[in-house]
Amino acid sequence: MPFSAKWRTFAGLPSGLKALITLSFVVALGSYMITPFIGVLLVDGVGLDVRLAGVLVAAATFIQFGGSILGGPVVDRLGLKRTMVVSLALRTAGLVLLSLAVVVPWAAYPAVVLVSMGPALYLPANKAYIVTSVADDLRPLFLGVSSAALNAGMGLGPLLAGLLIDANPVTLLLSAAALFGLITVAHQVTMRPVTPTPAVPGSHPDGREPARTGRRQALRSALRPVLFTFAVFYLYFFFQSFMGLYAAGVSNLQALGWVMLVNCAMVVLLQPPLAGWIARANYRRLLAGSFALMAAGMTVMSMGNIPALLAGTAMFTLSEVFLFLRCDLELVDRVPGNPAFAFGVQRLAAGGGGLLAGVVGGFVFAHYEEAGELGSFWLFVAVQCAVMAIAALLLGGRRTAAQAQPTTGTELEAVS
């Protein structure tokens, strides 16, 4: 797609959507000033026991993802814009409370809940706003652009936090709180309310059937995509949660910085231009091929040296580019008329997968660490990826997200 055509497409977007795409980057930047360091802040800053801090971090992760199931009902009551504003205000209050916990340790408990509930409500509403604001054929492109903005912020946030965390944890937390306060105001000022499409599968023409009945019916048709989403995030969180420990064990923590840079940069650069192809690809083949690529990446990582870590991360990230966007598109496609609920279900599945990966991975990693065979940890994960590739071939089904949105000239341009 020529630059001039891309600019015309972006320039023609509603002003609220253009603001949201820009603000998504800033939200991720502020979030990842804190998220990678929250365990360190709880132990070194607040003074909690490391085991208690670990429980709080696990609870925070589950709330952040699993709590998104509330996104649909909250959006039904407050609307998309107001839900995002409220969620950002919750996170701002949580960061202020967490800075207070350095002096009053008990404040860490409600602070962690507030900090986690913010993104739990924000991200389903954010993605639903995008889906509602653009034509169906532009959904893959702009969900990909939004993902790129989020990943760019995720990559830069820890670098910015690194300048502040050694000086004073309170300074870091209050700086992040101030940033989120500004982001909250920016959402309120720059965005325009939009109304999700009210159609719900199975509802009566006069709209008398409760929304929850339509949601149950929609979820039955979306059961396989939900289960595959669970599996995708289960495998992803082995990488997300244990790569730091692995890098420290076989090399050094500086290697983790390069690994995360490769991971975020590839998503930023690849997902938007590939979005149209990802939407149109055969669902079964895309799943199976991506899980197989993930297995190959994990196998390469098991070699343990820095070039192998980077090469394995590149292969793993390519599968991530395919799977994460397609999981979003499949759920929105199969739960029409309620994108906030669809994305809430997606994040609930992600939270369940992350929780299971943390429990299983902790025991398995400790086993291989004691045996002095850390590389075997990734072989254990690779075998599970290969099993999921076979399951996708057998159970993936034939439906594609693009069947619900006919290919148009605009969509062809999005991937040219």
C-alpha cells in the first residue's frame, strides 16, 4: 500500500479513533514502566516477603486478564469511552496507593487490585472501540496497528523505568501515576463516544431477549477458538514468565533486554502489514503452522547461547504475530454485536492460560534447574507446542474470520 494511500486511510478515520491509537502507545509505555518491576517493587520497595510478593504478582496477573470478563457488562452500563476513562482512573489511584505502601505496607494489597483492574477493563473496551469505529474490512489492519502501538510502548516502557527505579521506587510510581492521570484526561478530552452494534445472535427482532442468552449462544459457537486462545496464551506465558530466569541462568540479564527488543520490534513491524493475510488465511492451517513454528523456536532456544535465544525468539514471535491477531478476529467474528464481551472472554482465556503456565512452569523449571539441564525446559514446552499443532489440524475447523467480511479493494490494499 503506497504511503499516500495509507495516509488517506488514517486521515479519514474518526478523530476519536486516531487519538486512541496514539494513546494506546502511551498507555502501554506507562504500564510497562511498572509491570516488569512490580515484584522488585513489592520486595525491595514495600518490604514484603518474596513468597508473599510472588502470590500477589500471580493474583495481579490473573485479575489483569481474567477480570476482563467484566468488560462486556461494564461497557453495557457505561459505554466504551467512559469504561476506558474509569479504568485509567482506577490504575492511577492504584499507583498512588502503591507508592504509599512504601510507608504503609498494607496499602499494597488494594493497590495491586486497582492496578490490575485498570487494564482488565481498559483493553476489551479499547479493542471494541476500534472494531466499532471502522468498517469490517479494516478491522484486521487497525487491530494490527493498535497491537503495534501497544508493543512499541511495551518495549520502551522498561527502558524509561530503568532510569528511575534505581534512584527511588516512590519516584517511579508517582511518575507513572502522573502519566496515567494525564492519559485519563486525554481520553476524556480527545475521544468521542461510540455505540457498539446492538445485534446479538439469537435475540428477538424487537430486542426483548436478554443479552446474556445471546452471549451464551454465541459462546457455544466460539468454544473452539476460546480453547485455542487458552492454549496460545498458556504456551506464550512460558516464554513471558520464564525467559528472564532462563537468561540469567545460561547467560545474563542483559540478554533478556535483547530478547524483549526482538520480540516487541517484530510485532510492531510485522503485524500491521500482515493483518489482512492473517484474517483471510485458513484457520486450521494458520493454527497448525503457527504452533509448529512456536515448537521450532522453543527447540532452538534450548541450545542456551545468545544467538540461539535471539533466533528462537524470532521464530516464536512470528507465531505470536499470527496467533494473537487471529484469536482476536475469530472471537469478534463469532460473537457479533458485542466486541467488548468477546475481548473480555479472550482475556479471561489468556488469564487462565497464564495462571496454568505459571503453576506448571514453576515446578518444571525448578526440576530442570536442580538437574542442571535448563535447556530441557524449552524442549518440554516445544513438545506441548507440537501436540497443539496436531490438535489444530484435527480440531481447528474450516471457518475463517474473513468469511464474515468479504474481501474488498480496501482490504487488498491493506496487505499490498
